[in-house]
Amino acid sequence: MTENANKDLTSQVVKKDKPNESTTLNRFRETIKDVLEEITTLEVNTIIVRRISIDRYDARTFYEDLLQKLAYETEEGLQDVKRSLIERNTELKQKGSAISPLELERYNRDLETYRLAERKFNERKNSDNPIEIQQFEREQSCFKDLSNKVLKLDIPKDERGRIITDAPMIRYFRTLWEFEQMVLNGEQVYAQTKFQLDGDLTNRFNDDLFAPARSKIEPKVAQLILDIHQKALINAEGQWTRLIETCVNLIKDLIPYRIQ
């Protein structure tokens, strides 16, 4: 999946309008193309949560926040920050009295940020609470997976260093963001259904639903979860079908304006 996303992110071709071709129409075609790529798969998840997050997905925000978390909430990231601070400290000592107040202030601020992050990391890592340790380990595993999938991507950026968002990247980052949210919020997926446009259907169910003695989920509750998932799937299939029909009708309407 990462390789395909990498190709999408790095293969950006700028197309010039042909004579008498509308730029707006061309962009509309590209939008329809993106939508069709987005709806080739229907996925329905039934998740039990402790609280409903109000966080909203934004590709740029997700990427910037992830880099911050990888730097200050992982052992490897903290080690990299520490090495950078040591190098900066050496450079400042070499400058001596030539150090500018702004430069010294920036270094002290970054040093304090590092110390606070390191203290928090060690407290969580060495916690006596088994539940907190379990959540900490889940988060570390999550950050490792996200690091492997994001940091090796060749992501295009603008002159200000901000990532340039396009449809493939937004879709790919959304999947990673949803995975991160599930882990950080301690959410548990109990039922999942994936339906491909070519007819391939995959159902996955958490085995806790079928092992009440171990999971402490009463059979009535397990059946309620399955019923909710089935109703959600029916509703999603109906919306999916209507969306596909809308796209098909739009494409039919565009046929008279196709490029000769």
C-alpha cells in the first residue's frame, strides 16, 4: 500500500488545456476521477469507544502533528532531539559572547521542551499501572507503524515547507489518521465489512464477541453489536449505491463534452 501511495504522491503531472477546452471542465473531470477512485471500496466498522472524539481530519495537520509525536513521544525521536541539542550546545559554546539573545532563548526553549517530553515519556514507560503500560505499548507500536509508512514517502512541499495535498495523499493519510485515532483513544473494532466494487466481500469479527467467559461481553450485548453492524451495513450500501449512480450519471452528462 505504501509503494502505491508513494507513486501517487510523486507522480504529479501538470496538464495543459487544449484549445477550446475549459479549465473548469477539466478540473471537474479530475474531481469525478478522484471520487470514483475513492468509492471503489465500501468499508463499515463497528467500534466501541469510551468517548466520541471531536477531532476532525486534515491532511496537513495530521502530518505536522505526527512529526511532532514521533520526535517527542518515542524513544528514537527523543534520542534524535537530544543529539541535535548537544550539537547546538557545542556550537553555542564555540561562539562564546557572539551568541545572539534570540539564539540562546530559542535553544533554552527547545531544551526545556525536550526535558518535559523525556520526563513524561519515562513516567509512562515505567508506570506501575498495567492498563497504562498496555496503552503506552500500543501507542509506541502505532507510532512505529506510522513512521515506517510516512517518513519514507517523498512528499512534495511548497516554498514554505508545507506539504502539497492532493487526492491520493488525502486518502492515504486519512487511513493512517483513522488508525492513529483508534489506537490513541483506546477504541476497539468489533465488526468490519469490506465490499469491493468487483463483488469481493470480506467480513471480520472480533473473537471477543464469541467468547463471553474471556471477554466478559454478555451474549445479549454481543448480539446487539452484530445487529447494529448489520443495520449500519445496509444503510451504507444504500448510500454507496446512490453515490455510484450519481457519478455514473455525471459521466454520462460529460460524454458530449469529451475531448475529441
